[in-house]
Amino acid sequence: MIRSGIRVRLVAAFMTLALLVGVGTALAGFFASERIGAYLIEWHVSPIMDMLIEAEERAWRAEDDGRRPLYYGSDLAAGLRLHFYVGKQLKADWAELPDGIHFQDRGSGFLLLRTGEHIRYALAGGTGQRMALRSSMIRTLLLCIGVGLVAATLIAFVLSHRLSAPLVGLTRAVRQRGMPAGDNRTLPPLPQYKHPYEVHVLAEAIAAHEQALCDYARRESCFTGDVSHELRTPLTVLQGGLEILDLHVTRHPEAASLRPLVERMSRTVTDMSATVRALLLLARNPEYMELEQVDMHAQLQEAARRPGMELSCDGPPPAPLHTQRELAAAVVRNLVENALHYSEDGHARIRLHAGGFDVINRGQIPADVDIFERGVRAARPDSRGVTPAGSGLGLSLVLRICTRLGWRITCTTDATTTTFCVLFSPADSNAPAPKPAA
């Protein structure tokens, strides 16, 4: 891209400049030669014109004195292979021409006009080798333009290669660079380019920007992993305590009123544990993610058992996907919870199809709201005037997980419903099934 863009533009610029300069110089040279040629011809025939006018006047005076007439101007002009006209002998179409030199018959002939004492004279003849000289000059100018274009093209190719080679090398080096593995905090150095200076500055700016992004991504990954790791132990303790509490509630009928609360707390702790595991998986490098065959139809059936949810299939269930089980479950769980939480009628449905699944609920999201942005909520008060609570992080987490899995998620809304569409990665469907253990 850089090679073709810069080199083509440089070559085009040099050729255009050479063409413009060549054409401009050729036109200037051509018009200058025309002016010089006209001046030389006028300079050459003006003395002849003076001589012929003087001879014509002497012949008239001789006739007036009764002497034998001398040679007229036309007689002398014939000896010079020129045509001399006096007074009424001039052609009618010459009457409007001003005094001076004029060229006729496409430059092959000249006409010199001059006005004496109430008498107008004209001298006409051929320009000799002027047409041959003009043709030779035109060929020379065209040859110079062609040679200039060829030279400009060669220079442009050489210069464009020297200018684009550092940029191409820098682009290749940037594309081949990856995130540093393990605890390494330093990216591999970029090639050093001292010339041209602008490429050197660009390489330093890219290296600094990449290092800043790398440090930021590492800090975020470490923070996510550390927080998730620290939360696992208290969540495990809470889950064990709730199991014991549920056992005591079961054994004591007088505490049956606490069962819904205990079940809700157990479900919340389970969801929190699943979210923590998803965050831990997101904090890992993608190459370390463990993939397996996941039956999305079974996961969606499990999610549809929640009150207010229903599941429909457009065609046969899709084949198992080669993906990460816990991250896929986190996508389903967060979308279902979001759909039920913000539904205007408390109901939502899942529609499974060959390429993915849709989660649909009753409600509308404003067109100017990026619902996947962190902390963004588009909740509206329900019929009781109560706005559903939420942090606005669930859909942001879903988007991050889909990006990690190679899935695609979109949100569309109309006057009555909102649909979140998840499309699986084609590579997940085409991945070979794992071999059974021996």
C-alpha cells in the first residue's frame, strides 16, 4: 500500500512537472522563434521595400519631367523574385491590414505593408526555408519534451524507491511486532532510520505509542486477573456457607420463609463466580485459551428455563462449536439477564438459528446511545415509574468476550422491540472435533 501509493504519486508528480515545464518551455521557445523569425524577415525586406519605394518615386518624377522613365519598383522587385504593389494594385482584402509584416499561406509567404504620402505600398514574397526551420524546431522541441519525461520518470523511480523503502520497512516491522509474551515489558526495537529524518521521527513516535499501549493493556490485564483471583476465595467461602444455610433451612420447616432469599443469594453467588471466571479467562493471552466442543443449543435451553424466557429454533440446532465453554456461557448469561432486567413486560425470548442466536425483548434503545460502551445504560421507567438498576457493564463485557471468541454481536431496535444478534465465528463451526482419549 505504501509502496504503491508513495511511488506512484512521486512518479506522477515528477512526470506532470516535467510535462508542464517541457510544454511551457516549448511553447515559449516556439513563440519566441516566431517573433524572432518575423523580426528577421522584416529586418531583411525593409531595406528592399525602401529601395523599391524610392525607385518608384524616381520613375514618377522622370515621367513628369518628360524624361525617359527609369526602372519602376515592380521591375526591380521582379528581378529579386518579389512582387511589388502600389496604390490600386493592392488586393481588396489587404485594405484592413495594418502596416507591418504579415504572413500568408500558413507562413510560407510574407506581406509587408507600408503607407507613404497618401499612397500605400505592398511587398510580397516567399519566406524561403522558414517552414523547414519551423518543422525542425517543432520536432526538436517534441524530442526535448520526450527526453525530459523519460529522465523525470527515471529520477522519480530512483527517488521514490529511496523514500519509500524506509517506510515500507517500518510498516513491515510494525506489522510483524506482537505483544510481548510473559512478563517481558519491552517491545522489540524498531529498525533505526537516520535518513530521511521524518521516518526516524515517525519510527520513534510509533515505538513510544506502542509501548504506552502495551503497558496500558498489561496493566488492565493484570488488574483484571488480580481482582478476579482475589475474589475467587471469598466467593467460594460464600458459596459453601450458602450451601450449609440451605441445608439448615431444609431441615427446619419454621425457616421455610427464608428459602427464596437463600436461593436468590445462591444464584447471585453462582453468577458472580461465573463472571469472575470469565474475567480471569479474558485476562489470559488468547493463545493460552483452552477450546473444546460446546453445545450452544444445550446452553440456550438451560438459559431459557428462567422465568419469563422462551426458546425457539429456526431450523435444526447448529453443530457444536469449537470454542471456550465458560466464555460462551458468560455471553448467554449476560444477554439473558439484560433482556429480562430491562424488558418492559418482564418477558424475553431466544431465537436460535444456524449461524448464531438472537435475544429479543420488549423495549427500545435510543439511536444515539452506544449500548456496548462501559457504564452506558438506556433504561426507562416502567409502568410503576421505577427505573431498573444496573451498572452498564454487562453488555460491555459481552462485547469483549465476543471479540475474544471471534464472534460478532449487533443490536437493532424498532418501535417495540430490541434484538441482540450474536453470530458465531465460521472457524468455530468448521473446527475438527477433539479426538477421544485413548
